[in-house]
Amino acid sequence: MSRLNPRQQEAVNYVGGPLLVLAGAGSGKTSVITRKIAHLIQNCGIRAQYIVAMTFTNKAAREMKERVGTLLRSGEGRGLTVSTFHNLGLNIIRKEHVRLGYKPGFSIFDETDVKALMTDIMQKEYSGDDGVDEIKNMIGAWKNDLILPAQALENARNPKEQTAAIVYTHYQRTLKAFNAVDFDDLILLPVKLFEEHADILEKWQNKVRYLLVDEYQDTNASQYLLVKMLIGKRNQFTVVGDDDQSIYAWRGARPENLMLLKEDYPSLKVVMLEQNYRSTSRILRCANVLISNNPHEFEKQLWSEMGHGDEIRVIRCRNEDAEAERVAMEILSLHLRTDRPYSDFAILYRGNYQAKLIELKLQHHQIPYRLSGGNSFFGRQEVKDLMAYFRLIVNPDDDNAFLRVINVPRREIGSTTLEKLGNYATERKISMYAATDEIGLGEHLDSRFTDRLARFKRFMDKVREQCAGEDPISALRSMVMDIDYENWLRTNSSSDKAADYRMGNVWFLIEALKNTLEKDEDGEMTVEDAIGKLVLRDMLERQQEEEDGAEGVQMMTLHASKGLEFPYVFIMGMEEEILPHRSSIEADTIEEERRLAYVGITRARQTLAFTFAAKRKQYGEVIDCAPSRFLDELPPDDLAWEGNDDTPTEVKAVRGNNALADIRAMLKR
């Protein structure tokens, strides 16, 4: 506790009622949360099993749990819950599935599954899937606001909302028939359950004696209500948040939830963490001055003891190509001069589309980089298809896997057939796979469809039998050939080259499975065990974390950078209509864009540079670009502007050649 500053210490010690900790960027909020959990257990007599801490990502939850573990004695942390909102919701649904009308082993639809189901519904109901993404977003927003299908239909103000509400009705009914839920249901269903069943709410309130919530500014309406319900009348909680770092309004986050706390809990105590342990004073002054242009309920000023620091550079470039080249050369030069690893450098931008040009420049100069938010191997369609087949082989009761593969490749089994199959399986309390060849199914379906379903089950039963034999890998390879998956890919890929690449991923996955089996020194691992290892989500997250630490310049969107920090930061595209984004200017939501710029600035530890282009190609035309208004809002004394002169092109070329010569000279040392 001695390493905490007075404000942090105050936040840890206060257990007299509701507490809001307003934690500025880099102010050590994780230390406060973890120390507080230890304080509650060791000094306040609250057993770990009655403490719940919630955050937004699995990685953050795992790190929090590990750090708490280092503060507690053996056995003290037994039963402690540190999880994401959605994991907690999933746990509630699993425990209460009977009251919610679900069978055990319900499936969770990911975004791909959701879109496929909605597309199917729209094609059936409206003979086309135009606008499916917009409708999917509307349904997600309704769920976040706790609006059920009937209410959405009643409130529909125009034909588009009416269509979305009708799709929502069909979608929820089909999900239920499939014994499945989607990501948004993981919050919506527990809240609705608690609203309708006071006994269940009381049971869960008794399990939570003290609640801690991180990143509170990112909560949406349903998450706020879930927290409020779990707290109940006990009012024993600590929430940590920063209204200046609320950048997820587009997915339902409500920074006003921080203000709502004052209304809902009049005795709320507020502690501000303003000492920053990351950035220089100059960087923090820029951040403070910029964000002061937003209205505030709570005023705070970040400060640090990390020294005054370098000026913030603002680099004007001729065009987007020159901008990308300048950033690449700056990084190469700094790397060679300082011997700092490339992973100390971050390039941040507003949208993923900005990454392509700088990627090409980094490749050209042989600068290693890591692109955050790119498609992971396990996120690819063909890999997910094959993984679903694997999951069904291991667990025939996995309805989600069954639904993913039943029409991959196409077997002429439509959503109406699957809905009837799902309802029949629910009545019989068996999986959809088990129901496919039951005689009773014939009372609900035409023989054409029961024959197709039974044929699929016979095929998969044979594959399962072969996988239990001597050579499961050969059985899986044969399965891929038998279903003619390669031809399916060729039909559903943009080119033969793309299909070849995707098919290569399929064989790579089977090879990975083979390697997993061969690495088992005891020889006791079954193919089911090996598949289980691949399926485990946390294994994929560990792989992602290993990539996180890889050597290379870190490239990511401003949204993806939240929570991270780097010694050297370049923020590209500081122009009107990029940052702030055009849609935000049109919708007059500049405040969120300003918060996004603030998040970018506060990622930098030592040096920060902004770049922008004077001209940029757009839709085949060259347009003039205006520097971002946010640059005008920064303190001028802390900025060093470069590139504003009209130096002749030939002089610039000589300067560029001299810079390259200097770098080559360094390399020869």
C-alpha cells in the first residue's frame, strides 16, 4: 500500500458506501482495483466468494486476477469472481437456463452466425438481404436498450424500422428454436430474468456483497441496469471510469452513465486520480487543453513527474504518399539512432483504410510491423467452418456447430426446416444432431427434408467412427474431400487464387491438429483432446498475446490503442473529415472525436508527432485537405510545426537523399 499516492490510497480504503473513481489516462487504476480487492478480503472481512469485479475484455480480467493473486496469501482468493460483463451474463444464463426456457448446452452465436441467420430470414421474408448489416446493428441497439421484438414493432416510426422489427421477431424465435443466444442476449436475458423473477434476483444479490466495475464509461443501458440490480439496496460498490476516454458511443456506450450514478446514489463519493505515471508534462498539457473543449461534469487535470519532455511535432506533408514515407523514414532513423526496438513505435490512425499505404512503405524499407485488428487465422471463414466440423465430431450435442456446417457445403436444408427441427429437439430435450434421424421428426417435416438430415447424420457418424480409429488425421482429410469442400470454396471465393489460399488454410489447420497429437509425449491424447485444445478460446487469446509482444512497429486504429502505451507515437491523418471523421462533423458528434484524439495523445510516453497531408486522392480526384481543428486547439507553445515552407522540390530531394545517406552510414558502422 505504501507505493500508492494519497488519492489512490483514499480510493482503496473507502468502503463506507458507493464510490466513483475518476481515473485519468495512465493514473494507475488497475493498481487501485487490485489493491482494493485485497483490502476487502484482508482488512474488511469480506470473503473472496462474495466479491465480483467486472471489466470488458478477457485479457483485462485475466491480468486483474493475476495481479490480485500476487497480493493475497494462499487460499484467500478462493471463489473470487473477476470476469467480463458477458462472461458473468453467460454464467447467470447457464445457472438459470430452465427458468429462461433453454436446454442445457445452449449455443452462443458469433457475429458470422448472426449475420447468416438474419440474411436467411430476409431472403425468405423479403426475397433479398439488402441492408442486412444496418438491420443487424438496429437489432443490437434495441437489445442494448432492453427493447424486445414486440416493443420494437410497436415503436417503429418508418418502414425501415418496421422491417427491422419484423426480422427481429423472426430472428429471436429462430434463435430460441435453435437453443441459441447471441452476444447481446448475454446481458439482455439476465436483466429480463431479474425483472420478472424477484426470487432469482435476490439469490444473485446475496452472492454479491461487494461489486467493482472497471471502464464504467463504456457501459451501455443494459449493462448499467445489470450492475444496478446486482448492487440492490446494499450500495457497496466501486466503479472506475474516465468520461474523457469514452469512445464507444457507436456501439451503445453511454458516458452519461457516470453522471447517472450521482442521481441514483446521492451519497456517492468521488475520488479523482490525476497523477499520470506514463507521459511527459508536455504531452499531458496537450491532452488537458484539447479535452477542456468538451463540456465536463467532473473537471480533472492530468499531471506527472516524468519531466517536461520534447515539443510535440506537427508535420505537414505534400500528399498521403509523402506522409506515409515521412513516418516510415522517421521511425527507421530513430530506430538506428537510439537502438530502440521497433515495438517501441506506434502508428495510430482513425480508420483501417489508412493502414495500406504506410504498410507498403514499411515493407519497402524492410521495417517489421504488426497490424492490430487484422484477420486472425482462427477468425477466417474456412477455418471456422472446419472447426465447427471438428466440434461436432467431438460433441454431437453442439447445436451451434451443427447449424454452422449443415449447409456448408449446401445440402438444401432451409431455415424453416431447421426451425422445426430445433423445436422438435427442444420438446424431446435432445440435441438437433440426435433429432435428425428420429422417427417422430417425420410428423413435423416432409420426407424430403428428413431424408437429407438423416443422410447428413449417417455421414457424420461414419466420420466420428473413423476418427476413433488408428488414423484420425486421414479420416479428417477424407472428410474434407468427401464433402467436396474445395469446390464449395471455389464457388464462394472471389477468384481461384483466393480459393487456393483458403484451401491452404484448411490443410494447415489439419496439419496443426496432427502436430498437436504428435507432440503428446505420453501418447494418451485422443483426437478429441487435440480438437478440444484448438477449440479453447483462451488458447487463441494466448496466441494473440504472443503476437502482441512481437518485434515490430505497432499499427492500429485509435480505438484499438485504448489501454496501451508506447514510447514513440505517430498519429496520422490529422485532417478535417478524417479526425474528426466526416460523419461526426455531419452529425455534430465532435465531442467523441475529440475524446478519440485525447486517447491517442495519452498513449505516448516520450515523444508524440502528428502528421497530415496537404492534398489527398479521393475517388480518383486530388482534393485539398484542411488540418484538423484539434491541432488549433492544442497549446501553440508546445508545438513544433514542420513542412509549412515552400522549399523548392529539388532542394527537398537533396535533403531526402542526404537523410538516406546518413542512415546508410549508420548501417555500415
